[in-house]
Amino acid sequence: MRGRGIQLLSQVLLQCYSLLQEKEVLHLVLFYENRLQDHHLVIPSVLQGLRALSMCEVLSPGLAVSVLKAIFQEVHVQSLLQLDRHTVYSIITNFMGTREEELKGLGADFTFGFIQVMDGEKDPRNLLVAFQIVRDLIAKNYALGPFVEELFEVTSCYFPIDFTPPPNDPHGIQREDLILSLRAVLASTPQFAEFLLPLLIEKMDSDLQSAKLDSLQTLTACCAIYGQKELQEFLPSLWSSLRREVFQTASEKVEAECLAALHALSACLSCSVLSSDTEDLLDSFLSSILQDCRHHLCEPDMKLVWPSAKLLQAAAGASLRAYHCVTSSVLPLLLEQYTKHSQSSQRRTILEMLLGFLELQQKWGHVEEDESTLLSLRALVCSVVFSALTDPSVQLQLVGIRALTVLGSLQALVPGFLSPSDLELVVDHLIRLALHEEDSQSSEAAMEAAGSLAPLYPKVFSGHMVPRLEEELQSERQEESPRDHCSLRQRCLQALAAVSTHTSIVRETVPVLLQHLRKVQKGSEAGNAQDMVSVCQSLHRVALQCQQDAESCWYYHQTVVPCLLAMAVQAAMQESTHPLLGKALLEEEVLAAMVPVISAATTHLSPELAAQSVSHVVPLFLDGEVSFLPQNSFPCSFQPFEDGECLEAQRRLVALLMAFVCSLPRNVAIPQQERLLRELLELSCSCNCPFTATTAAKCFAGLVNKHLAGQQLDEILQLAVNRMELGLVEGPCRMQALTLLLWVTKALVLRYHPLSSRLTDKLLGLLGDTELGPAAADGFSLLMAESPDVLHKGCHADVRIMFRQRFFTDNVPKLVQGFHGAGPDVKANYLKGLSHVLNHLPKPVLVTELPTLLSLLLEALSCSDRVVQLSTLSCLQPLLLEAPQIMSLHVDTLVTKFLSLTSSPTMAVRIAALRCAHALTSLPTTVLLPYKARVIRALAKPLDDKKRLVRKEAVAARGEWFLLGSPGR
């Protein structure tokens, strides 16, 4: 009865403790303290009442101490249930938060009382709170007195944490939570060092990997607060354990943590403040490391070279002092070993180690000349690196190129490291490797290195490398075959782009690239279209590299865009009078390669500069205003939107207009926008050239997507709908009308425009059209996929979040309904449209909808259309991995369909089916075992497929099925 009465009172107090007055609190505290002496059944309710009172703001001074003393004296906490023990920890936590000074007045008695409370705690929920209390005791400087070791013992007994949460644990406490909480306690004070370090050394020698990792991570954490005094006694043992683990372990995780701990030890010793009579432990510690590791660098078999190098680098990377100490001993030795070894593989290993030490130098910034070990070894280091660049081994060359990049960056940190003649030699090596090295890996790496070093030495690269590349580009070598010469040109173009990473260099390379484009345009070689594409690819790379620098971006834009437009206009005008001149420039692949160049040159312009540029480009296309173009003496007027067969070539240049206007920032006004939209609409619906009609439709859609909402937009959209409806009914331009419908629908779907649902319904209706149905089905891929040139965020399009999910929700039910009501000759169109939508949907969304759609996907596998098959297989493969339980229900059908499609006449379908058969092995083993023999037999046939890629997938899939059900799988 007493217990029930106290329980009721405590429940009331927990609801209204904030309303109590000081005298009431005093009276209640005295009552509850007295009740702590009552029968053990009453105690839990008493503790709940005291928890409520511990949260009162009007608690009189001294009462907190009185309550805790009573609990420490009267309650055997560890005999209570988990919830009641948690209540005690909550009372202590509350008082530590509000009555800190009072509790500190207890001195070490408070610490001792808490040790008694915590001793023997086993529940992880309570341990998290208890560990936090210990952290606060230490962090807030409570007196530990003579109880440091007892406090350590009461917490360290849980180290290392061995806890596995039960399945479906509602509390969500993970092993990692306990590990981090305990580590924060153990690494919170140097006072624990004499007890903790022997424990860590002991656990490092454990056979359990988890214990090793926990010990090493705790040691790393401790080094942040320890000094020489705490570490001195244990350094030999710590080094011995770390060395043994790195030399012997097969675990990369353990090795990484050992190296991190060694780095932390070295950093701790580097930062310790020394008195005049104190030994510098860093020197003696590094001497031990050098003594144990240095001789391994000289061993002929090189077995322990890498572990030794890693240990040395970990220690050296801790401080500049440690770096000087290690490198002054190791670098000369490595350079000597490089010259001693003649095998490329051994030299590569040594150079990689040398590179590791060179990279560490970059951490310390500017270094005085008399402090730099590297400066005294400058000639030897350069000699070794340069020799690696001329070695026949590609792997050694690649390491040499990385080392060359690091050497170049060291010049700013170690003045005088590279002389002007060294820099010229660096450039010479890079040019040779980039242009003339047979292996493409070395060539590409040399170009990347040139791009990294060019901003550091712009004068050297613009004065030495660019002229050499230009000379190579223009040279006509008689002794080379046309194929070799073409390859050299390609590499020159790539190298010019790669090195364009500084404004001054861009001003040198861009004119060279444009001059070469003009030269190719004037030529009559059969392959000059591909040459033009190569130049455009290089120009595109330069444009991307200029985007982050406003000065480079504007220079590039006002130089390249007018030049490309002028060349294209010139070629289009010549097409009608001199068909052979400049024809390559008008080919689809060349114009398509120019589009990303102009787009990348425009997207990052400031609104002011973009407005300045658009005022020239739009009048060029609408009014033939060519005055801003270089070399603007054209034989006739430029009228791309006028009728006439002779103007077909000019109309193709709408692709360049699209690239420009669709990449402008949304806040840039486009002059004569309504007129431009009407012209584009007319061209997209009436032009017989698919390329021109499509680019006009894309340009129209790109402008509509960014157009401000309002009457003008509504009018132009209504005009477009009328034209599309008229074009789709009958006549020769049905495909053009469908293309326009797709792009306008995409533009409106992206911005959630109300008209998008009407246009989508029109598209769904076309799936039942025998002529346009297949193209309309493929259009669903266009609606859902990322477009590379227009209507994406990179060109400032209005793209709302989760538009795909919204499209899925609105339209997939209609697709399913249409499929069930369609005739047999058009059912495949609905399946194709559905598979395209599902293929581009985020997988988590697809998994939730899988139960309702899976039967339809399985039916799609029976469709004879290879696009439907391929799209459906691509959709199913990740679902096998992400939703195995649902897929298991249909395993019989899946096995049959996949095995059947491994004999498809289409290689891509065979590969996709084999990947799905492979992914089936992620389903529960018990479900798959009845099919194991059948699948293994069926997969024997594709092992003899005539295509290597099919055979490769068959081997992987069959191997997994062989291992199904094996022990350890």
C-alpha cells in the first residue's frame, strides 16, 4: 500500500515538478530520503519521485548533495531492475547539470559514490549514460582523489566492447555507439595512461581483429591528449607491437590503424613541450624506427620494403621535425638503391616510396633553404625521376610522371628546387610522352601532369610547350603513314586542351585550335570531319576548364563562339555554290560536336555579359546580322528561317543557336523571343531534314522551359499544340510533329506545367498508333532520361525535384490500363514505354511499387521487341539484389525467362540475361537449390558463344551457381 501511494505521488510530481515552491520541494525531498530506508519494493517509486525533484529549479542549496548521499548510502543500485538503475543515472546527470559546484564540494566522495553505483552495470542503455557521466566527471574537473585507478577499472572492464544487438532491437543501440562512448572515457585524461597503455598493448596482441582495431583506434585518440611523460615508459612496447602488426598482418584495416597510431605517437612526441633537462623522446623514438626499418629498404628480395616504407612515412608525416629526421636518413638510401637495382619493377617500387616522401613535403608549406633535405638532393632526385620517364616500362613511366608533378609543385615550397633548365627539361619530357609515347596510359598521364603544372609555371608552358605543340600540329611529315600522322594530330589537340589551365595559356592555345579548325575546313581530305570533331572535343575541354575563372570564360566565349558561328555560316553559304568547300563542317557529327563547345562557353557567363552576347547571336539568326562575326564578308545573306531548298544548309545551323540560347542563365532576356519561338515552331514542323527539325524542336522546348509563366507563354504553347495536333493527324510530317510533342512535353514535365498532363495523354494515345507507336514508346525514355545538350540543370533549365516520381505516379496506371485494353499488334508499345519509365525511376521508389508491376515486367520478357527485352532486363537486375524476398515468389518464371533469353540473337540481350541469371544467386539459397542443376546445364551453352563479352558473363554467372549452397556462402 505504501508503495502504491508513493508511486501515485511520484507520477503526479513528474507531471507538475515545475510548479512546486521551494518549501514544498524541501518537504518532499526529506520525505523521499526517509523512504529510501523502506522495503526494497518501494524503492523504484521513491527513485521516480527523486528524479522529478532533481529537475526542480527551486531546489534549496545542499539538497542535491543530501539526495545523492542518501542514494549512495541506502540503495544497492546494481540489485535494481534496469529501468530503476537508469533512473539513478538520470538523477545524477540532472544534478551534475544544475548543481555542479555543490557536488564538487563533496570532493572525491562523489566520485567514489558514483563508482559504487556503476560497478557491475551490464545493460547497454545504462552504460551509455554512465560513460557520459564519467566523461563529465573528468571534463568538468571533479575531484578524483585517490580513486583514479578505481574509476579506470570500473570503465575499462568493458574494453574491448563485445556487444551484438538483438534482432529487431527497439532501442537501436549499436556496438559502435558503445565503442565510441567508452573510447571517449578512456581517452579523456592523461591520468589513465599508466593503466590504459598496458591494457592497449595487451589487446593489440589479441587474436581478435576487432580487439586489435579498437585498441589501435583508442591509442590514436589518447595521443591527442598525452605528452612525453605519459608515453615514455611504454614507447618501446608500443613500437614493437605496431611494427609486428604491420610486418605480419594480412588485414588492410589493421595495417591502416597501426600506421594511424604510429603517426599519432610521432605527432604527440613532436608537440610535447620540453624542459632543459628532459630527453627529447622524438629523436630516440624515430631512431628506433629507422634502426628497425632502414635495413629492409636494402634487402635484395625487397620482401619488407613496403611495410617499412609505410611505417617510416607514417612517422615522418607527423611533423616537419619528424620529416627532416626521417628523410635525411632515408632519401639518400632510396636514391642509392634506385641506381643499384636495374629491374624496372624494383625501380618502380623504390620510386613509389620516394614519391611518398616527396608528397609529405607538401604538407608543411614553405621551407627555408637550410632546413630542406630535398634541396641538397635536388640533382639526384631529378636524375632519378627523369630516368624513369625514359624507361621502356610503362608502369615505371607512370610513377615517374606522378613524381614529376610532385616535383613541380615543390618548387613553390622549396625555392630553387627546380632550375629554369630543369623546368624546360620537364616540359620536353611531357611533350615527348604526350605525343610520341606508344602507350596511351603514359600519354594521357603526361597530359594530366601538364595540366596540373601549367598554372604553377604559366610562362614556361606558354613560352615553351604551346609553340612546340603548335609546330607539331602544323608539321606534315612525309615519312609518317597517314594513320600515324592522324594519331599525332589527335594527341597534339588533346595536349593543347590539357595544358589550357591558366588564363595566359588559354590565350595562346585557343587561337591555335581555331586556326587548325580553319585549316581543316579548307582541306579536302576524306577524314577531315573526324579532325573537326577532334578539334571541337579539345575546345570543349578548354571551355570546361575556363568555367571557374570569369576572365578566362569571357575571353573564351567572345573568341570561340563568334569564330565557330562565322565558319559555320561561311560553310552554309558555300554549300549552295561550291558543294565541296566546307561541306564537312555541316555534317551532323561535326555540328553535334560544336554544340557542347558553345554550350560550355555560355553556361557560366555573368548575366551582363550573356545579355551582351545574346544581343548579337539572336539577330544573326533572325535578321542575318553578321557584322559581329570575324571575316564577315559573305557571298549572300544568312536566312536560316526562310523557305527554299538552297537554304537547307543554313537551317542546319539552328543546332548552334540551340546550343547558345538554351544555355543562357534564366534571368537573361532574349531579344525578339516570341518571334524566335514562332520561327522555331514553324521549322520544327515543316522541315524535311530530321536533324534540323529535331534541333529546332529542342531549341523551342529549351526556351519554353525557361519562359516566364503568363499569357505570352500560354499563347505560344496553344499555337504549338495546334500545330502538333494538325501534324499528327496525317501527312508527311507526322514524325516531326511527334518529335516536337516529345520535347515540348519534356520541357513542361520538368517544370510541372499544367499542360504537361494533356500532352502526356496525347503521347499515351499514340502508343496505339501502328505507325508512330514504337517511336512514341521510345519517347518515354527521352522524357525520363537526362538530356545531354538541353533541358538539364547545367544549362539552367527549370528542373523540379522528383519529377520522375511524379510522372511515374500520374502515368504508369494509364500505361498499365492501356496495355490491358490494347490490341495484340500494339501491346509491345505499352510494355516498351513502361520499361523505359521504370528503368529511369530511382530504385527505392521502384521497389515499393514492385508487387503490382512485377507480373507486367515478366510479361514484357516474352515480348519479341529486343528493346523491350533489354530495357526490362536492365530494370530487373538491380531489383533482384534490392528486393530478393519479393522476387523469390516468382523464381520459377524468372529462371525460365532468363535462360530462354541467353539464346537471343541480340548480343546485348544475351549479356543482360546472363547478368540477371548471375543476380538470381542473391535470392535465398533454399529457394534456388531446386534449380541449380538446370541452370548450370543451361549456362554451358553460352560458354561457347562466338562473342567474348557473352562468354565472360556466362563464366561469372555459372561460377556463382556452382558455388550456390557451398559452406561459407
